[in-house]
Amino acid sequence: STGSLYLHCDPTASHYLKMILDLIFGADKFRNEIIWKRTGSHGGAKRWGPVHDTILLYTKTKDYTWHKVYQDYDENYIKDFYRFEDDKGFYRLVTLTAAGIRKGDSGKPWRGINPTDVGRHWALPVKAIESLINGNSKSLSTQEKLDILDANNLIYWPVKGQVPQYKRYLDEAPGTQIQDIISDIKPVSSQAKERLGYPTQKPQSLLERIIKISSNKGDIVLDPFCGCGTAIHAAENLGRNWIGIDITHLAIALIEKRLRDAFPNKFIEDENKNQKLVPGIEFEVEGTPKDLAAAEDLFTRDPYQFEWWACSLVNAQPYKDKKKGADGGIDGLIFFEDVIDIKKSNKTAVKKIIVSVKGGKNLNPAMIRDLRGTMETNKAEIGLFVTLTPPSQPMIKEAASSGFYKAGNGRNYAKVQILTIEELLTAQKRPEFFDMKQGELTFKKAQRENQDIGEQGNLFPHS
């Protein structure tokens, strides 16, 4: 009953989607159309430059969670309003009266100034006063409160005229309450540290703002189209529980890596200055194969999803130029950095590993030779042959005849490595190669979050 729904889309679809949401939830549940200025400017088209996305906000009831969130003042606003300065900093002048006559303390004179004479009454900054006295101000009269403000040099007395004003300093102002046009959050640029290479990736700060406004710590955030996981990353960072859903195994694999990179195990010192291991993020993944039977089922239902999932088992990037039926023998790629001159350890180069995934049962040594040919054509140092069916002895022999790649650490690694799905699921076997960048060349590593790590609750309890 306290929940909110945010739908993010582009303006070509927002009006249609609003009609659908009105039909599903009721037009009375609509709260806002929020405009996010996602880019600078677009020219060339015979129309107004499209620079924004639309976010529609609906709530289940009128009793929805809502927290005030403030953003920094615009520089022009500060320049126009916070024009005065003293030894405490910049400040603006705020009236100490409000319209209307009152019969109580707020209508009585103070230091010869009677607000009733001009049809007004005293209206004071209560929070500022209570901060000064470090307590509740209800027992104080309006005049006593004004004396406290004046004693702390927070009242401005004009040279001409008699009406005093309150000095509100810039550092005590919370900022501007968020409006329905968001212009202070930039899109994820190609050079941004948080960018993971996902085409529709949204800025984490945008999702954090939404989650802060509409939820409390411990609440559940659901993203049913979670893409590269920005919403659930933001939810974890803010101490919320979460559920993320996506239709592709590629997205799920990317999110798993993102969360483990951002919330890893860490060591902290206890009261005796002993190092204590604090486990990183814990979560469950539902719907991905956990055993051989489930892997076989996935292959039967969708061979392409199976290939993407199999690539995730070896931390490979699915081949982007892949076309159905014509992938050139490449299903995934791994990039690693190695020393190219052992005598000059600072001289390195980026190397390539080709991943070939096979889900069928008709395996033969010719497939290993094809992989070797693909490696030569694409100048790859190592090839991984990932298979659902155990390889035959002739295949193993063919792979062994491919020789070794000598890495910068002095070790030899098999040029062609055969890995079965069962071995990868049970951690009996892993790809073997030396990488100075520890996987960062294949997938961009999410920034590590500097926070106390919480544990994701079990949102899918088993019976």
C-alpha cells in the first residue's frame, strides 16, 4: 500500500504507456511525469532536439512512502539570492513575518516593532532556533526566540526602516527540493568509471535518487527489466532488499559480476586490531542452470541463450558480431594482458582467447581442428572448447597436439583447453591462463563501493 511504480521510457512511447498504466492502476494513481534531460543537444533533424527521457510515477494509494530529497542550488540562484557575506559566510535575507493577524505571542510587539500594525504576525525559523538551544523551543515565547536569534547575530537590522530580517546562511540551506525536471544528473558517458558497456545503462545516481525518495532501508526494490543491474546496485548501496529480473542470461551474468566487483569480501580491524574477514554480497540467482540436467534443458529450449550462459561460466564476452548460423566458430572472447618480453617486465600486450561452445552430442576431432584454424585466423593465443557432452579420447588427443602458450610468468598453458559444462558447474576445472589485468579487459569492472556490506535477505524462501 505504500509502494510506488516508476516507468522509464523515451517520449515516443510515454503517452501510449501512460494510457495503459491508467487502465491498469487507475488514472487517480498517477502522481508525476518526470523529465530527465539525458543529453546535451541534438542538431540536424527537422524537429526540436530530442534530449530527454520520460519517467512516469504511479502509487498504489495516497499513503505512499515519500522522503524529501534536495539537490544543490543552481549557481545563478546562489549569485542572485545569497548576495550578502560576513565572517560566517554567504547569506540571504528572509522575512520574519507572515500574512495575517494573530492574538498570541506571534502578534505581539518586539523591540518596538508591532507586526499587527501592518496586518502580519511573526513567523520564525523554528529548526534554526532549536539548533541554537539544542532542545525544544515550545516553552519559549516568540519574543524570547527573537532574542535568541539576535544574540547569535542572525538578525539583520536595516539601515533605513525598522523591519528586521533573518540571515539564512548558504551552508544551512538544504538546497532545492527535487522538481519534475531533472537536469543535474548526466548520462553515463563512454568515459565514465561506472560504464559497463551496456547500451541502455542508466546513471546510478538517477536510480539512487528515485530509491531514496520512495523507499526506506529494508524495503524491497523490484526491477523487472534490470539490464545491467543499475537499479539493484543502487538498492544494495542504499541498504534495500531487491529483486532483479531479466530475460537474457547475458544480462544476469553481467549483473552477477557487477555486484561481486562492487561489494567484495573485505578485511576490517576489530577492537583488538585483529584482521576480521567480512563476507561480501550474498544473493541467489533463480532460473539459471545449477546442474547438468538444467543445462541440457536450456540448450533444448534456446541454444543461443545456452551459448551466452556457457560463456558466462568462463567469464567470456559473447561475440558481438555473431549472426545466427554464421559466427565463424567464435561464441565468446576473452582478452588478457601478458608480458611480451620477460627481460622487460613493463612491456605488455593485449592477448586474445576464443571460446567455442558446443551443446550437441555429435562431437568429433574435426571440431578441435576448426577451433585451431579460427585461432590462427583471428590471432588468438588460446582456445576454449566448452562442451555439454564429454569429449572423446581422439578429441582430447587432438587438443593436446595443439601445443602450449608460454606466458610472461614463465608457465606453459595448453593452447586448446576442453572444458565440460559439468566440470565448470562443479568447479572441477577452470580456464588456465595468465592475466595481469585479472579480467578487466574482457568486462569493465564495477567500482567498489565504500560501505558496510549488508546481506541480501532470502526473498524466495524454499518450502
